[in-house]
Amino acid sequence: MEGQVNILLNLLIKSLPQFCYNQYMNKTPFSLAPEYRDYVWGGSRLRPEIVPTAEAWIIFAGNRITSGPYAGRSLSDLSSEFGVDLLGTKAVAQTGNRFPVLVKILDCAQWLSLQVHPNDEQAQKLEGEGMFGKTEAWHVLEAEPNAELIAGIKPNVSAEQLTTAIQSKSEKTLELVEKVNVVAGDTLFMHPGTVHALGPGMLIYEIQQTSDITYRVYDWGRPETETRKLHIEKSVAVSNPKLASLPIKPPQIEDGEVTTLTQCQYFQLDEIRVEKKTVSLETRGESFHGLTVIEGQIQVTAEGEAFVLNKFDTLLIPACCGAYQIMPLQKSRVLKASV
């Protein structure tokens, strides 16, 4: 009997490390495979071999992991299994184990539809329980001369005027919108309810709530199809004529500095510039850090491993990682997405 107990104790001791491993997330950062969306307004910069390619979804729940012990699994799988270890205390307190943000790069060769997004309360009312609104922000990566976008409604336009224009399904809505010229480095924060559209000649980094609820107001005369419908009643319900957004001009950022470009309760977007200096960062268990190189080449060191990132490569730092370093291999700019 005593011999059997000893055998069982030995088996339990041998299995303990594996048990612990399954309970706690590996702290090592990992890379993600982007997913692409081919919409009519896309261009040739994201995938020159497949035109048009409109969007690269670089950080979102459906991304497949391409490195480390979790390679082949999705970000949503890890969110469900590890929760706070991956997402951090801030995200879990707000949205539980649901991966909370969606980050895209958009190649705009034509006007996107004139559109609007609901807030959380409106999303639940119009789309059902458990749905989330869509607060978002844009950072302009590239812009041709005189590039412009639509970011809200002109002053002194009434709700009745806007409703009538939307219901006409015509260019009348364009007479009421606020057009804005932008240059590379500009950042715009878009509240739900803001009527907006991205214009041609721009490459855009977009961070938003994990929500794909978009109501099309007007689509530049393109014919409606099953996949590109107008959403007139819902657009009227959520559009706010008092909302507009102006570009936040690029700040002066010195070598080795981290600067916040925009933030809200749902996400934070920082820019990191490195030329000669190494930057040390710390997740503190509060949030994951999604690093995307937008210029140059860097090396990220964490947990005794080194990762080289080229332009548009993305690395996800789990919230449980703690300290890590960014070293420039060239003069570089990095965007950091977190909550």
C-alpha cells in the first residue's frame, strides 16, 4: 500500500510543472499573421500581387499566431484560455476575456463609403445583446498631396437637415459634410456618431474597438449589392450632426521617446521613435502591447529572446511579459496599441 502511495506521489510531482504550464501563459512575445480584405476601394500597396487589397487586419481576435509555443492558434483562443495574462487587468475589467481591439492598415485608392458607427448602447439596441459599438482612431501613414477625408458635419446643420439628406440616398449628404486635408503623421479620433469617410491617396493605421458594425450612409453612386448595402434607418438613428474631428498634428518626438497620439477608455495609441537609443518598456500586467513598425527596422528583446521587425511587421507583447526593450537597427518609428 505504501509503495502505491509513493508511486502516485511521484507521478503527481512529475506532472506538476506541466500543470503549472497549462495554468499560466508563456510570457514570450509572438508574431501574428495578418488577414486581408479585398474591397472595391482598395489599392496595391498592401499586396501588389492581389489588387485591390483594401485592408490588412494586423491585430484582432482572429489572427493566427506564427511564432513561439502557441503557433497556429488564434488570438481569441489565447484570450479565452489565459485572460488577464494575455490581455491585462485593464482590458479584462472592461470586456472580460474578449480580445478588445482591432487594428488595421487601410490602403485607400478610392473613396470609402460615407459611413457612421454606433456607440455601445446603440449597438445593443440596434444589433442585439452582447454587441459593442465602434470608437476608432486613424493615424495617417502616407498621404498624397491634397489628400482629404470626411470627418463630421459642417457647423449649424440641424438633425432634420441631416436626416433628410441621408434619406435621399444621394449626393445631398455630401453638401453637409466637413472635408479635411491631411498629411502623413496626422492623427484623428472618431467618436461614434461621426459621419466620416476616408479618401483616395492614403495609407491609414486604424485602431478601434473590436466591432465591425458599420452603417453606410452613401456609397458614391456605387450600386447596392448583398455585401454593400446602405443602412438608411440605422444611419439616421446614430448620426450626430454636432460631431466633427480635426487632425492632431504630429508631435515633435526625440530619439528614445514614447508619446501618446490618442487615447480613450477603449484603447491607447503611442508612437515610439528610436535612432540610436534603446527604449525600455514595461507592461505592468495592465495591458498587452501591440508593436507595429511603420518605418525602419528594430529588435525587440524580451524573456531572453530577440525579435527583428521590419516595416509593417507586428509583435504582440502579452500583459504578463513585464519588461522588454526596443533597439533600433535603423532609424525607426513604431506604433504601440494597448488599452
